[in-house]
Amino acid sequence: GCFDRAQIHVALSERYFADPALVVGEIQRFLGLSTVVPPKLTPRGRAGYEPVPDAMRLQLQEIFAPDVRRLTELLGENPGWW
């Protein structure tokens, strides 16, 4: 690849929505910045979606299982989408 793994930081939106201050701090530290949490740090842009039917969810899980396994290996944690 073009970039060393140490040069890439992935912030999962699920973690950000659960604890925005923590994730913003992680990103700032990764970038070598002082940790400063904005006073009104509120996640925006959350969209509401209709639930995926169970049969379709199972089919999608099967299709994307190899990709999710690879992403889990790269991130060192399961993204938790399934």
C-alpha cells in the first residue's frame, strides 16, 4: 500500500455517536494535537432508517462476511454492524 498502517486512523461512527468526546480526543492524539473537546460536541446527521427485513439481513451478512472479517482484522476490532 501507499501508507503505513501507523499513518491511518479509522474512527467508527458507532463509537463516535456513543461517546463523541472520547473519539474526538483519540483523533486529536493521533494527529499529535492537544486534546481539546468543544463544549457543544453533539453528533449531527443521524438518519433514521427502516429496519431491514430479517431474510435480507441474513443474505447481506452472508455476502459481506468475508469483507467484515477482513475489516475486523485490519481494525483490530469488530465494527459491530452485524
